Amino acid sequence: MTTPPPLLSTTALEVAFPGRRGASPARAVDGVDLDIGPGEIVALVGESGCGKTTLARTLLGLVRPTSGQVTFGGEPLDLSARALKAYRKRVQLVLQDPSGSLNPRHTVYEAVAEGLRIHGYTGDERAAVSEALSRAGLRPPERFFLKYPHELSGGQRQRVVIAGALVLEPELIVADEPVASLDASVRGEILALLLRLRDELGLSALVVTHDLGLAWNIADRVAVMYLGRIVETGDVDRILTAPQHPYTQALLSVMPDAPTEPVVLTGEPPDPSRVPPGCRFHARCQILASGEAERAGVADACRTQDLPVLAGGGDDAVACHWAAAMKTAGPVPAS
């Protein structure tokens, strides 16, 4: 069976922000290859400050890349204002905080219809809004038309935000921490909604999150990001049952019911304007600190030799000297 080409892909994507007072530029996104296939949900995972939100905003055309390329539907992303307007009809953003993304003075109807009006929709606006609300699980939709955000629960507000994205019939949504502000009892409902939209509409999604548990529940594939680079990528089951990169192992170790002892990472991620030599994770790496990397004969490489950018974002791959040595020697144990 032939694998369809990616719907969205990036090649050697870089985003650097000017440094303060003559300092080196901060490399928020530092050579990222990432693919998202038709009807695929990819979870982009990493702690705060790793660059995942900057990457998401770049995919939406909200941040201009310093170098590299974003491709959508086989065509390079055109960053002109007119082209971006058409592109954003096909790629929609769902923000973390529905309260912050909904105008408190707008009714639900106005909030959902806003995108249609911006893009000059000429069809039946009321029918389109009704269908979007229904798809987002707000039924009967007419019951919500005249409600204001403060009259809704947190889960209902998030569904309105999702309806506002769906009304334009996008091919891809970028969801930035889509359930982080919701109660635990509501999170499952929103995740189930996203899965249903994927199954019913063939909708693709990039879900940006710090929570690997969320990735387990929703994603087909996971990309783990650290200090501007993707350090491990692969099928969700493989990543979450047999993580190879020490950083992925550390993230998984603090999940509820994790089979291993929690790994407490020391220190903070390095300044992206002063990326260290060698593996960019080595100063915090539990494998290096424990002596395992020394015994595997890769400790010097960890400290001095940079790792290549993971090519072809759809592949199962890891950027780690120790993991590469363990793969050659035999199965990689989870720490």
C-alpha cells in the first residue's frame, strides 16, 4: 500500500530571534524536519521553552522562518498577505485558553461566524454555523447562538473555539495545549471530539503539548522536541513503551502509573542563544550522569559531537549517541 504524501511538511526549518544587546540570536527552532500526513494526528511534545509553540506559529504563517521551508499540499508556503489568508482557511488554530480567544462581547453565533465573514463566505451563514456547532458537540446548535462566553462551561467554550475552526472546513488544525485549561473530567470529552473529527472528516492535527499522557490518548505519532530540535520521533506506541532518548524517558517517568522511578532533570534547558557543544541535552542527561554513557563509550561524543537533525519527520528515529550505541549493542533499556 502506497503511503500518501504529507499534507504538511517542514524541511530544515529554522527560526532565530535577535539577541539582546548584541548577544547571539536565539535559535528557537533549529533545523526541524516534520511531516503530518492526511488524517494523521501528530503530538509535538516538550517542556516549556523548547520551541514547540514557535514551531506551531511558524507552520501557521504567524512567524516568518529564518531559513528552511514549510510545504503544504506539495506547494511551498507563500508568505504574502493574500496567500496567507487563503492558507489560514485550510489550516486553523485552536488555542489553549478558550476564555482568552473568545471575545466576551460576542455571542457564540458571532464568534463562529467571524471566520466566514473574514473570508467572504457567500453561502448560508446560519446553516454553516449550525453545522460547525453540531460537529463540535454543541447540540441543538440554536440553543447556543445567543449565549455569551461567560454563560458557558469551560468545555463548552473550548467546543465553540473548535467550531470556529471547523466552520471554514480546514484540512489541518494546530491545537496548542487544547485541554490544558480544562478540568480532568472534561479533557477526555475534548480529546474524543478531536478523534471523532479525524475519523469523520479526515482532519489532520498537530497537537502541541507538554503532556505525553495526552499524546498517548490522541496521537498517531509523536515528535519530542528539546531546545529547538526534534530529538525523537515515531509511532506513539513505540515512543511511549520503548523510548530511546533519555529526555523522552525522563518525560515518561513522571506520568501517573509510570513503570519506572521518576527522573528528576537537574538545571534548566540551556539558553537557545548559547547552545552547548555536543548533544544539547548532555548537561542534564541522567544517562551521562549515571556513567552509562561512559560504559557505552560515548560520553566524550555526548559532550563534544553535535547530532544530525532528524531527517524525514515521518520516520522512527532518535538523535542520541547513547541510544545509537545501545541499538547497535542490543535492546535499549528504559531508565
